[in-house]
Amino acid sequence: MDEGKKKSFLPEYGSINKSCDDEELMHLMAKAGFEAVFVGIETPNDESLIECNKPQNRNRDLISSIKKIQQFGLEVQEDS
């Protein structure tokens, strides 16, 4: 791979809980030269998460989760 190219992790879908709960993965991604991660942030509204059947995203502090990912030098990207 070209050394000058930025690496991004853009899966078909992502979840903020899977990203920020796996510190080893974030460390390895940063070490491998990844600079961004795409996460699915549907809404901070608890009622909407219940309606969308997204229990894994409930009861999370989105700001602290994003900051945790950023502490590894990874840019957080989200497509609303």
C-alpha cells in the first residue's frame, strides 16, 4: 500500500459501542496507520433508539465515547 495514503475504516455499518469498547482494536488501527473510523450514531434520543430497536446504543454518553475514540488519534466519521 502507498505509504502516503490515509487509511479509513468504513464498514457497511458500525456501532459506537463496538468501536470504543475495543481499545485493543483502536490501538492496533492507529498503529497500522488508520486515521478515521465510521460509526453509526442514529440519535441521542432514548425513545427513538427504543423505536428503532437499537438497545446497544442506549444509555451511552456519545460525547465521551467519541472522545475515547479520538484519544487513539482516530477521526470519527458519521453519515446522518
